[in-house]
Amino acid sequence: MNQPASGRFWMLPTLFVCVFGIVAMALTKVVPSPLRELDYMIIGSVSVLAGLLAVFVLVNRTMERPVLPPADEVKPRRRHSTSILDLNGGPDNSDPRS
């Protein structure tokens, strides 16, 4: 198995569990007691949201980006469209109704 992929495989669930636990403990201390069932549900929901958000941010930051070619190798874009939805009237910019 590829070592970086294996490390990433374990890093994401570990990050989620750590963030979930920290947020759940913090909210349990912050929410005034006595805690009801609704309070525990809200604490769990916010903790899951924070954990998933942390995983999303980590995946987004560490995602492999495509290598772009240097600017001098980029092909120039075509100036005129050949689409039937060309609203400029075609290559000569004339009115299509005339």
C-alpha cells in the first residue's frame, strides 16, 4: 500500500474524532446545566458539523492541484464562437436579421 495514502486515510478520521470530542466537551461545559435531551442533541449536531468542516478544510487544502503550463505555452482562445447561441451575430458581428 502507498504510504502517503495510508497516512491520509488515518489522518482524516482522527481529525474528525479529535475535533468532535473537543467541541463536544467545550459545549458541554458552556451550555448551562441541567442538560436536557435537546441540549445533548444540539451539542452532538454542532460537534459533527465542526468535525466535518475541519475534514473538508483539510482535504481542500491538501488536495493535489493540476500543474498548469507556463503562460507562453497556453493556446490563445478563439475570438468568435461557432455556436448557434452566438448572440453577437457571428464572426463579422453583423445583425443576423438583416
